[in-house]
Amino acid sequence: MEANAAATQADAKKILLSVNNIEVIYDHVILVLKGVSLEVPEGGIIALLGANGAGKTTTLKAISNLLRAERGEVTKGSILFEGGQVDRLTANDLVKQGVVQVMEGRHCFEHLTIEDNLLTGAYTRKDGRAAIQQDLEMVYNYFPRLRERRTSQAGYTSGGEQQMCAIGRALMSRPTMILLDEPSMGLAPQLVEEIFEIVKKLNETEGVSFLLAEQNTNVALRYADYGYILENGRVVLDGEAAALRDNEDVKEFYLGVSGSERKSFRDVKHYKRRKRWLA
Ligand SMILES: Nc1ncnc2c1ncn2[C@@H]1O[C@H](COP(=O)(O)OP(=O)(O)OP(=O)(O)O)[C@@H](O)[C@H]1O
Ligand SMILES: [Mg+2]
């Protein structure tokens, strides 16, 4: 009974972003995404998982229309945000509509201070200084480290502070959804946790939805509601985060933990089985 009610409630959740069977080609010939579909519900944290080169960044750039700069093109399928087609919008128009991407490698303007970096995130807004100032305060409340470093040149701050600055700058555009590419990259485990905790808090308190690309399956599945696993430009598995964490293949190939008891030699011989989704 209760489970049914919960299921109905989940079904009723509005779909914010829907990516429908998209194909992406670079340089007119290199087929990288071979029919990727995914959904981000309103208020969700959705993980896009997969190894090096699986197509995570390409998927995020296809959504935020940043592919053209890389000679990439969506050649099939459609992308809808709040029910409207976004394929033809510029990245700037998308920011105005509430979709902002935090790029892989935490791009900050190195020669600007942390505060000036954050302020650049508000460039599409027309609601005046007071509102922007208020949001700056909000960002500092979520990221106290940034308040401490507000006058420091971004290029001289730590990797973690730069990642926080990149997320903070995205927040300054008052987004509905943030596309977050590899936030854990190159950061110590404790900082990774700190950043994911803030993502969770932003999601719960500010209602920001996240589509986050991560190679760090373990941490992503602890914070996300739902995940998609990409391999070679295709979604090979998707499901609730808890179900993915329990999936034997995900454990074996992405979480680096296999069965608790030690395997016998005979088992080891048969150990290199194919993933179920390739069988
Ligand atoms: N501008 C480009 N031109 C040609 N091929 C590209 C381009 N950008 C990416 N690719 C190729 O597309 C594939 C997917 O790359 P993508 O960056 O989307 O993967 P990823 O899942 O984000 O990987 P990583 O975890 O290493 O960031 C790779 O084979 C990559 O070499
Ligand atoms: Mg990437």
C-alpha cells in the first residue's frame, strides 16, 4: 500500500530534462554517442557513470550546447528541457533558461579573485546588484572556504577551492539544473566528500537538480538518486542508486569490490566472465 503510494508519487515527479536517443558525431566522422537516453526529474541528483572515454562529457556538452566549439554535432535524437526543445539554443540562452554546466577540470579565471569569478557567473542576470549580492552571500554560506579566500587570486587557491569556486559561479546564475562534470577529479577523498555534501545540501535546500558525470562510481552512487552507466557511447545499465550499488556487475567492474569470501583457483579461472549486459 505504502509502496504503491510512493511509486505513484515518484511517477508524478515532473521530468525536467529528457535526452532521447541522441547520437553525437565529432569532426563529421567520429561517432561517439550511439543512442543515449536519460531523464532528470525535478529535484533529482542523477549520476552519469562510466570509465575514461565512455562519453560522459560529450553527453553533458550535447545538453548544454557546448559541442559545436569542439566540432561535435548531435546528429540524431532530441533533448528537451522543461518540455521545450533546446538543441538549437546557444549555451548562453540555456543559462538564462536555468541550465548551467560546470566543466571538467574546474575552469576558473585564474587571474581574477575568487569573488570576481563568482560574480562572472551572474552575467546573464538582469535583476540588479542587490539580488546578486544576496546570492553571493548565499554561495559564501554554502562554501565558507570561499568567503575566506574571496580576495585571493583564483589561480593560487587549492584544487578543492577552485572546484568550489566553479560550482559557486554556476550557482550565481540561479540555475534550475547544474550539469556537473567530474567534480571529484584530482581531489583528496575528504574534499570529495565535502563537495558532494554541499551538492546534496544545495539539492535539498535550494531545489537545484543535478546531472553529474563521475568516474568515481562509489561516491556518486552514495549521493545520487538514480544512475546511468555509459560504455562506448551507450547506456548499458540504469537504475535506482541503491540497486546499482547492489548489482554484482557494478560491484565487480565499477566499485572494485567482489564477493566477500576468497575465490578458489577454479573460480579465478572462470572469473573473467563477461558483464551480464554484454552477454
Ligand atoms: N573534440 C573531440 N573530437 C574527437 N573526438 C572526441 C572529442 N572529444 C571527445 N572525443 C572522443 O569521444 C569519446 C568520449 O569522450 P568523453 O570526453 O565524452 O568521455 P568521458 O566519459 O567524459 O571520459 P573521461 O572520464 O575521461 O572524462 C572519447 O573516445 C574521446 O576520445
Ligand atoms: Mg569527461
